[in-house]
Amino acid sequence: MAQLTEKGSLIAGVLAAIGASVCCVGPLVLLALGIGGTWIGSLTAMEPYRPIFIALTLLFLGLALRKLYLVPQVCTPGTPCADPSTRQRQRLTFWIVAALLLGLLAVPWLAPLFY
């Protein structure tokens, strides 16, 4: 059950980060693919909701961090969570996902470098 809530926090964080960056990543990806036009400017409809998605991303990352590092893990012997390599893989996955999500959140500040 603990592994499910850790995955849930990471998945929710990923979805919130995608929501926060869709206003800026979408047009950038379309331009990189060679698709252009004046209608690309209308793809910023999600911009007013960006702070909410950023807050949700940071909240879910914080919950996953808390679950992985601060809450003591209670496992019965013989279960997958009792294996220390499982916890190491979860922590490595967390840091990879966190780095990618923070990169997605930084897109609006980095995007002018590519336009």
C-alpha cells in the first residue's frame, strides 16, 4: 500500500507539472516540429492556471519526498518493500522525475532562449 501512495504522489506531480507547462511547452514543441502560424498564440489558454499547477506539482513532490525519506517504512519480512534495493530504486526514480518536472516548470523562463 505504501508503494502505491508513493507512486500516486509522483504520478500526480507529473500530471500537475504537465498542466503547468502546457501553455509554454505546447507551442515550443509545435515550433520545433516546424508547425507554425498565428494560431499558436492562442495556445496559452492555460496560462492563468499555471500557478495552481505549480503549487500542486510542488505539493505532490513534497508528499513523495516525505514518504520516501521522512516517514519510517513498516514492512513485513519477505515482502518487496523489505528489500533495500526497492527503496533505492524508488528514491532514484523520485529524483529523476523531480529533475524532469522542475525542468518542465522552468520552460517559460527558458523558452525565450529558443524563440
